Amino acid sequence: MKCPNCNVALIMADRNGIEIDYCPDCRGIWLDRGELDKIIDRSLQQPSAPQRDNYPHNERYHSDKQSHYKKKNGFLGDLFDF
């Protein structure tokens, strides 16, 4: 199948049981019928991130700590990692 945008052959990838076609040239992502619904359903099933409190934190303390922790991308970040 060719990309509708730039007419380059699409590359097929299987991510968590969902078949995704993407264009290596324009990086467009193309989904078949029902695949977007699967992505939405799976993203809703994942637990949400804890809410940040409004407590005034020491910015210097947090900027030092943030370099040690990597934020998880979540379901969509894992799905579209190419």
C-alpha cells in the first residue's frame, strides 16, 4: 500500500496487537477501520497519572531530582515509538 500523502510505500508495524501503517518519508500514520477505537479503549484502561498537588515546592530541589527520573510516555508513547 502507498502513502496517500506522498505516494511512498507504507511500512507495517504491529504494536500491542494493533497493526499500524506508517510512512517513513512524511512520518504519517495510517490506521485501518477499528484500530483507532482499539487505541482509545486501551488508553482509557491504563491508570491515570497521579495529580500534582498545589504545594509550593523548592524549585532547586525539584530541578535536581528531575534529572534522575524519566517520565513514562504512557500507552500512546509506547505505541508510536518509531
